Amino acid sequence: MSVMVAAINRAMAGQKRQNVGKLVEAVVPQVMALVKPGTLARLKAHQAAGMPLFLLSAGLHELVEGIAAELGGSGEGTRYVERGGVYQAELDGPACQGEGKAARALAICAEMGFDPTQCYAYGDTVNDVPFLAVFGHAHAVDPDEGLAAEA
């Protein structure tokens, strides 16, 4: 488990669904303010060309969904078990990172009837290498050192 997923795991333990919703509402505008204009322009150009946007991230599922919705698309992140309206420090399926992210991307392509070799994908960390490898048009965007070496 990555440091990021472990940190989210600790943060989610004991959180109530309603509080997570409030957190997402507060954080989405802050995240959107950090999206670089060039990245946003590229995404909007793909959408204008009729391509759907699907955001996959190791981040908290609800937050990824909120960011994707703000961008006019759909999204999936790492999901956590919820019991009685309270999140547990337990993943609900694999983390949306590394091989888990690649597997989820392939499943989404299959569900939507897309050929991954014809799809565009963007990643920024070395953890995205398995994910990027399944797409015909993979791009490193502001890559960390590990992804830059792979690219």
C-alpha cells in the first residue's frame, strides 16, 4: 500500500458519510484551482472532440468523483468500506493505483465499449506506469522522477 493510500486509510477511519460529503464540497474548488490551464485546455479539447473524460486516481473515491464531475466527466478513486454510515479503515476492493488502476481502466473501457489502444491517458507518477501501459496514447504530465525515467 502506498503512503498516500495509507494516509487516506487512516483519515477515513471513523468518518461519517455526511462529513465526507462536506469535505468533498470544500476541497473540490481548491483542487480545481490547482489544475494547470494547459492540462484543462487539453481535457476540454478532447471533450470537444467527443471523447468522454474518465478520471482515475488513488485518491478518495468521493473526491475523485467530485473533481471529475466538475470537469464534466466521471471518476473513480480508492473506495473504503462503509458500515452504518461510517467509513472503516478498510479498502473496498483494490486501491486505484498501480496494477489496480490499470485493471480498473481496462474494465471501464470494456464496460463502455472502448478500445484502450485508441484512448488517451495521462499520468504523473511512476505508480501510473502499469495504467499508462494499457493505452495507445499515454502521456506523462509533470512526471515525478520515476515516471520521467520511464517516459
